[in-house]
Amino acid sequence: MYSKKEKAQLITDFWTAFAEAYPHKWLLYDTKIKDLQLKFDVQNSGVRIILEVGMRHEETRIKYFEQLQAMRVLFLEFFPEIFFERNFTLESGKIVSIVHTDKLERNFFNRNYWPEIFEFMASNMLLMEQFFLEYADIIRQSTTE
């Protein structure tokens, strides 16, 4: 078991090593759609690449999520597996909707897994960015009709 200080250092080392291995300016929060973000989610149980819909107003959030869900076939052109969760609770307690792809059973505390985790993160975030950039206008327009 790691102390709080050791865990914090390991997390810092992980993200530093990832940034050095894959120096790329990720889209992440710069989607130009308020409260719609791309995220890396790294836990001790695995890693997720997420498109998060976090609008405060539930009706707006659900509209965006349903549009993404309607695009499932398009997502599958980019990802072999894609998951949709209408109501996902963040650690903060906030409810969001997420679309994600996962690589489970790869504990980031084990440095031996880092190259595999980094490859999954980079390749799948590039795909998520590509998907988002290709279909952003459709997502944006469908919620303003």
C-alpha cells in the first residue's frame, strides 16, 4: 500500500511519463461546446477514454446524450467497443452522461503496465478527438433544433 505522498508522486510520475511519451496537444476541454469534454480517466482498475456531457440542466444534458447515443453506429466505426451511460455519478457527486471505451485490469500503480496504458490512452483519445471533430457540427446542431 502506498502512502498519500507516494501515491501523489506516482500519479505525477505517470502523467509526466505519458506527456513525454506522447507529446500532443489534446483537445480535452476545448470542444467549443460548453460542458462537453474529452477526458482521460485513469483508476487502479483500468483506464477509460471518455466523452463527457456535463451540462447543469438535465434536459440539455439528456438531449446531447441522446444525440450521441443515436450516433452509436458511427462511434463503432472508430471503436470496437463503446459504452453509453446516461447517468454517471462523478466522485464530486455531480451526475453527467458519458460515452467511453475502456481498458480494464491494468493498474496504473504497476509501472510495468505504463507503456500499454499509454498506448491505449493515446490511440483511443486520438480516435475520440477525430470522432468529435468529424461530427461536432451534427452534435451541436441537433441540440439547437
